[in-house]
Amino acid sequence: MNDLGMTLAAHAARVDPYDKGDELRAESVTNGDEGVNGVNGDTSTSASASTSTSAGTSEVNMNGAKFSPYTEPAKQVLELMSRYMRVFNLLTYASFTGSHRPLLTPQGMTRLVDRGIITEDEKQVLSDVQVPVTQRHNVLLLWIMRLFQDGRKAGHIEGSAGFEQQFLEKCHVIRAQYGGIGDELAGRMPLAYAHIVQVLVDVILWMYPFMAFSTGMTPLLGVLGTGLLTIFYQGLFDLAKQFLDPYDNESYGKGEDPLCIDTLIAETNAGSIRWMNGLSEKPFTYAKIHTGDTLDYQLPLRGWTAEEADEMEEMERIEQARKEAEESEKLNQQLNQQEEILHVPETPPVEIQIIELDKGLEEIMMGAEEECNLQIQENMTMEEALEQMDECSEKVP
């Protein structure tokens, strides 16, 4: 299964980011530079590869990628393939071990969906397929093979017919390997033979002390010999029981030191994504290899000397300081331009003229009125009261 993950990661489709000069060279190759792709001068393959690379490069350059990653469809195929490998391994051990057998029950399949191991559609297919419950891992192996075929047909997995043959051969080897596990568990020695060996070991250990005393052996040697013989025979016999029932399905070992299935599953789960993550990016590009421009990747055979390394580090520091100075200068220029745009000229202060109002008008506006006290007496006639009111109205405007 690690071989499958490694070969798929190496043959997954990728996009190649390259600079403008590389793009011009790739275009020159595409436009008719014959004989570059190989000895036979297969220009059609070269042109199609360069065109697809240019299309992928524009997308990568927009995203700002520096190295050559997987294409998004190829990455999805690899992720789906790795998940199918994990599910296949889990169902395989669930078919052979009693500790993981509950995963094959309807409740166990539902729990796999809840934990994000399989989807609801995949659970439905596995539940409806006309195979025994303990053979569902065979369905996952077929899914892996069919996903490989569909990925190659869609162009997300590259490689020739030889690569396809090797991948399918690895799948056949996997089927033979897990098929042998079931054969070894079912085709072991008869149970009567194990019982006879148990009786023989017990008789030998029980009879050894009598044999030791009958031959005149000292009591100390008899006790030590009995203890050593018991440790050796019983230890070998317990080891034989563990080989007879390695997964402790029948409790021959009484739960002591069985094979830890969880560890085996965890190792396979880690291997399912190890190769995909290991080649998620590659530092060299197809365009430069296609045009023969790989001088940037070449280094001295013996490396750089200590003095040369120190000089290069010093040059890098100087270059870095120069770039930082240029960036700070550009930033200052941008800030100055923004200040000029946002600068508003100062306006002269506005003099406020205070207009003094006429005192009389002010009093009128403020509502200041002269007071007029009417002194109306009880014995006044109507005419006298009207005259007094007229006098008061003349005082007040």
C-alpha cells in the first residue's frame, strides 16, 4: 500500500510556475522547436505539454505559488485514494479480528459515517452489495483500482501503460497478502494436536521432580531444575498459542500480548498520506527541464568552502539591507503623496461684525414694555375709567 501511495504521488498531474523568460522559451518551443522533446522529435506531445503547462502556470501565478504543486483535481484524487486505503485497511482487520468485528455491524457502519470515515452513500453501497459482511474490504480494493482508472482517463494521473500494469500488479499482491491472513487462521493445526501438546508439557513438568529425586539429585538442584524447566516449557508453549491465535480471537493467550491491531491500522493510516504530503511541492519546474535551463539547480560537487559561504552570506545581508532601504524609501514617498493629496489650505479667519441695535428697538425685541398701573376705584364712573385706560395706552406703544 505504501508502494501505491508513492507511485500515485509521483505520477499525479502538477502545475509549473515559471518566470516571464521561461514562458517565452516555452512559447518558442510550442511554436515549432522540433526535436526538443526527444530523439524522435515528438512535437505534438511537446506542444500539448507546453500548452497545458502554460494554462496551469497562469493560474498558479495568480495565486502566487512559488513551487510546483499538484493540480487541484489531482490533489483531490490523491486524497480520496488515501481515504479509501485507510477504510480498506480498517475493514480488512475488522474481518479477521474479533476486537474490531463490531465495525461491520449496521451500528458500526453508522458510527463510521458519524466519525467521518465514510460517507452516507458509501455506507449504502457497502450495505447493499451482494458479498458477505466479512468480505467488504474487497469492495474497497475494487474502488481503489477503479479510481485509478478514472483518474488516468481524466488526465489527473499521468503515466504510460507500464505504470498502469505495475499499479494493478501491486493491487493483486495486496489481495494475495490479506487473503493469506485468512488462510493461515483457518488452516492451522487441529485442535486435538494442541490438546495433546498441552498434556505432554504438563506431564513432563509434573514428573520432573520425581525423576530428579529418584536419580539421587540434591534437593537444591531438583528445585532449581524444576523452576527452569517450567519457565522454558511453559514460555514456549504460551508463545506457540499466540502463533496459533495471533489476534486473540479465541482467548488462547488469555488476553496477554496479542497483536495490537490499532497500531497496525495507525501505521497504515500514516502511510496513506506520507507520500502525497512528501511531494506536495517540488522545487524544479517542467518548463526549465523541457528547455534545458537547469543551471539554477546546479551546485558544486563538493559544495562551497567556508570562506565562500561567508562571502555569500555577507552579500546576502548587503542585498537584504539594500532592499529594505528601497522599500522604506518607497513607503515614505507613498506617505508623502498621500499627505499632499489630503492637505487642505488654511482659510483666513472670518471677522464677525457685531451690530449694535438701537436701545429702543432692543427693548422692543426683548419684550421690555413700560408698566402701566391702572388705579381703578370703586366709586369711579365709566367715563373716568375709560380716560385712565386711554392714558395708559398712550404710554405703551
